[in-house]
Amino acid sequence: MPAYKKTARQEQLGNTQIRIPARNGDITIGAGNCTIIAGPCSVESRDKYLEVAMLIKDMGVDILRGGAYKPRTSPYSFAGLEEEGLKILAEARDLTGLPVVTEVMDPRELDKVTYYCDMIQIGSRNMQNFALLKEVGRAQKPVVLKRGLAATVEEWLLACEYILNAGNEKVILCERGIRTFEKMMRNTVDIAAVALVKELSHLPVLVDPSHGTGIRSLVAPVSRAAIAAGADGLMIEVHQNPDQALSDGEQSLTPEMFSSLAKDIRKIEQLKVS
Ligand code: PEP
Ligand code: MN
């Protein structure tokens, strides 16, 4: 038995399916379908967030994303609207009927995040923040655990184990690219890790081609590759005006680009489930 006991495939028969209740119909992740999480990197303002949510809500998105607490490399960059951002996410959920996911960076903010949102994200930079992992392990909401920017697959699965071991079995793993010697892309998307983690674990695996590549034109081809490799879903950044985005504009799709990608993904999904 591997050290990541509860995360390991040997732990149970079949794949874990994670259900997220929603007014428009519950979302199930890991049932052989492709779950699409989409939205801007950050919640920038109420008007902008509700506008983009309304633009994409009928384009094939299952779950809306948006950061209210942003981990930024520079302390001078826009770091999110914090609780105001969470309230905007909750308003978008009420408006669209879609569930919302957002990142939590600090255990002190966890209660607020779980109060307003349907799913919690642990970002790459916090993959080994063990105090935070244990705390989300005590939460009731599903958790998206992103792979650390320099984490091995085993370290990622052991980080996941912290959450399961603390009592929360609703974890979705997310490959978001790792740091390599390659400099032309923001990160190197480890597609093989998707297939590997599907072998090693019973939990669902997503791919984030936006942070994985950092380049808008690469998001669609890498999304298709992710699904072909067995991913259970995608996390994609979309902005109504990417050039004006306060974070990650260069990797954000326009709603039109997202619509065409989501249509392709739904076609590939049919091949996968049939
Ligand atoms: C994000 O999803 O906005 C984000 C910051 O992702 P990561 O933690 O993968 O960099
Ligand atoms: Mn981002």
C-alpha cells in the first residue's frame, strides 16, 4: 500500500464521484463526463464579474471560478477583493444557478469561503501548506487541490492525503503545470501525470491549461489533450476583455473562444462516454 493510503486506488473499487449541489442541476465530477470550470482569474468588480458570468453561463460551463484572495508574486499586484469578492461570487451563483469555486489562502478565511462558495480551491503555492490542508480537511465542501509548482506526483498525492485524513474525502486533483527549464511557456503541463494519477488514485483529476501554459492560443489544444489523457474536467480562465484583466489576461480566453472550445470538449466527451 502506498504512503498516500486513502488517496490510493487500492482504497476502494471504482472511481470517486463528487457531487456539487446546484440550482440548475447538481454537478457530478468523476463520472466519466468532463466538468468545465470557467471564469476570470480574479473577481475584479461586481459589474465585470456578473457580466462575464452571464456571458458564459449557457456556453457549457458547469462551475464558475473567480479569485477573491489572490496569491500574487509581487506584493504590489492586485490581490483580490477579499470578502467583497466572495459576496459577488455568491451573487453570481444566485443569478446563474451555477456553483462557484474560489481559492482560500489562509485558514482564518476558510469559514467565510465555505459560507459563500460551493467549492474550495487550494492553489499551487499552498499545496504543502499543511495547516491549511488540515483545516480544509475539516470542511464539508469539495476541495480542488492544485499541484504545487515544483511538486512531484507523490508529494501531490501525499498533500491530498492530509485532506482525506482530516475527514474530507471530496478532493479533486488539478494538474496546472510544473516548473521546468522551458521558458517559452509559463509552466510545463504534465499530461502524463494525468494518466498516472488516474492509475494511482480513485479521485477525479482536472487540468488547468490556462496556468499550465500561460498562453491563450495553447489553451484549446492542451484542453483536448487533457481529455484524451483521461482528465475528468478542465479549469479555464475566461475574461470579457483579456487585455484589460487585472491578472492573467495573456492566458485568458474571450467568451467567444471559450464557447468554441466548450463545444469541442462536449463532442470529445461524447466519444469518451459512449
Ligand atoms: C488560479 O487558479 O487563479 C491560480 C492562482 O492558480 P495556481 O494556484 O495554479 O497558480
Ligand atoms: Mn490566474
